[in-house]
Amino acid sequence: MREVKVKREELLRKVKDNRALHINEYRAACEGYKEQAIARIDEIAAELREKIANLKAGKVIDLVAVRFGLNAPKSYEKSYDQAIAMLEMSVDDEITLTDHEFAQYVLDDWEWQTEFKTQTMNYSSGR
């Protein structure tokens, strides 16, 4: 099956539900990210203070790039907003979706989903 017709209102409701879930997951990831970022900055600050002390004590030490190793969570809310706007403006009662569109809008399986879920898990409070 390559295409399916769905009721516009049902599809709109599903995309809005998926959007709300995405926003909640993103916000939770941001909170976890902030906690991890602060902890990492504290670690780096301690390492830098130690390097300063060593240099002041006359030691010659290697200084290499400071690496934080954290990427900020990314929201894909605009992907949902576009789909919602299109559905709200549509004059059709039924919408024909390709299998790819169905995967995105109904199953919430976007091309960025795996990366987003991985990042969300990395920053969740249960980590």
C-alpha cells in the first residue's frame, strides 16, 4: 500500500498530539541538558584552575582545546507546525497520504526521529 485516505480532522488531531509529545520530550531534554552542561562546566573550570596553578608554579604544561562534549537539544516543532497549518487550511475533508507521509504524521516517524530520541534519552533524568 503506497497511499491512504484519512479524515482531515483525525489526522489534524494526531499531528497535534504528536507535536505536544515532541514539545514535552524536548523540554525534558533541555532540563537534563542544563544539568549536565552546568556539571561539565564546573568540571572544566576546576581543570582550568588547576592548569593556572601549575603555570603559576612554574610548570610548563600542554594546553589543548577545551571540549564540552554536549550538543544542545534541538526542537523540530516547526515540522509539526507546517503540517498542522496545511491541514487547517485544507478545504478537503479527506487527505491522501503517501506511506512516507503516513509514517511522519501518524506514526511520528520523521527522518530526524532517531537522533532526537537518542538525544532525549541521553539528557533524561533517568540517565
